[in-house]
Amino acid sequence: MQKRLLAVDIDGTLVNDDKVLLPQTARDISEFMERGGVLVLATGRPTPGVRRYIDELALPTRGGYVISYNGARTFYPREARAFTEKNVPPSTYPRILDAAQKLNLPLTAYRDDVAVTEKADDRYFRMETTINGLVIDRVPSLREALTFSTPKFLITGEPAFLETAEIQLRNALKDLPVAVFRSEPCFLEITARGCDKGVAILELARLLGIRPEETMACGDGYNDVTMLSAVGLGVAMANARTPAKAAADVVTLSNNENGVGAAIRRYAL
């Protein structure tokens, strides 16, 4: 085996445009795992939003891990427990809420399988909660409701609006230990600083006794840049955004053409 750990993004990578895991992709991943490889689903999705693919790939019985919330949580399906967890520091919440209010940004916080929000209600927010099977908790005041620790905050909106908002929000929070970035053109996120897919993957590899050069990742989005840069071999999908392709070592087929399976057969077996 050329690679011992394979990290795969979900949307735009593991699944096709209809969010379906292609049968051949599942077979190629199965062969990788049967030969002793460690599969990691690495996604910006909340952990509950990965349940479908955890089941389809039989991770509770076959092993493997899930890195969710863009690196904030590593989940071990076999034991149904969080392996590691890095929440946004609660001390930063007041400043984050102040900045969101000043910039008129619809902020959402995550509490397990619940999306807690005061204002969010656009089509991207509805898509996020529907795809991930989240319960929506609409509160009169997010400031008062935020008595729990959250792995990330999400802001949804039109891409052109968020392009400007990203710069404004990052400047407003630049002295705090948080990261502000877009995972997709319509998703603006806030996580703990130093918390990303690349860091999470290498930390997991170290705990499993796997060397960085034995790791590989497949991705397509802005939030995949860190892991494509960090692993031993970064593989961008043909449909990947330009920054992801620039960060990768090679480019495979698209997510609609079993690009993950093609990469596994060429580089991981």
C-alpha cells in the first residue's frame, strides 16, 4: 500500500452533485480499507450530517473516522464518541456577536444536531439544515441562548455579499483566537484559530502512528486547501475550485466520475 490514511471531503468530492455515493466509489474505498487503510471523512458538515455516509460505508463495524465542523471535531463511529474536540473559545462569543450585529450578519451556532439562530432564514441556511438533518432552534436572542460551547459559527448568504463580509468580519475579529473563512461561496464560518482539516488529519495520523508522508487527501473546496497542503499527497477533484487545485499535488477526475476511486487505485493501493 502506498498510502495508509486517506482523508476525503464529502460534498463535491466523495459524493456526486446529487449527494449520492457512487457504487464504484464505495467499492474502491472498501478495497482500500480491506487492505488495512484508514479512511477519514473530512468535512465542514456537522457530525450529524455525515450519518448517511457513515452507514453506507459501514464505518461503525469497519473502522474509520470522521473529521467534522472543518476540523473542530474528530468522531470515531465504531465507539460512537468524539475522539478530539476544539470548540470556539467562549470568551470570544461577545465580540463575535457584536461584530455580527454591527455587520448585520445572520449568525448560527451549532449544538449537536441543532442549529441555533436568531436571524438566519435564507435559502442557503435552509439547504444546510435540510441536507444535514438539523433541528432549527429559533431564539429571540442568540446572545442569551448561547450558554453552550459551539464548534463553529456559520453565516449564510449570497456569494457576492459574503465576499465583502468575510473581509469585514476577519478585520473585526483579527485579534481573537479564531479563524474566519469561507468553506463555500455561500458559507462563511468561524472556528477556533489553528483548527482546520489539515491540522486535524495530521493530529489523527500521529495518534495512529502514521507518518505524514503516508497520508493522502481528496478535496474540492476552499476549506480543503489546508488538508491538501498538509498531507503527503493532496488530490484535487477536476471540479475543484482554483485554490484547491493550486494546493494539491495532482488532479483526479470529477466527483461525478468517481474521481476518489480513480485516485485510490492510482496512488493509495
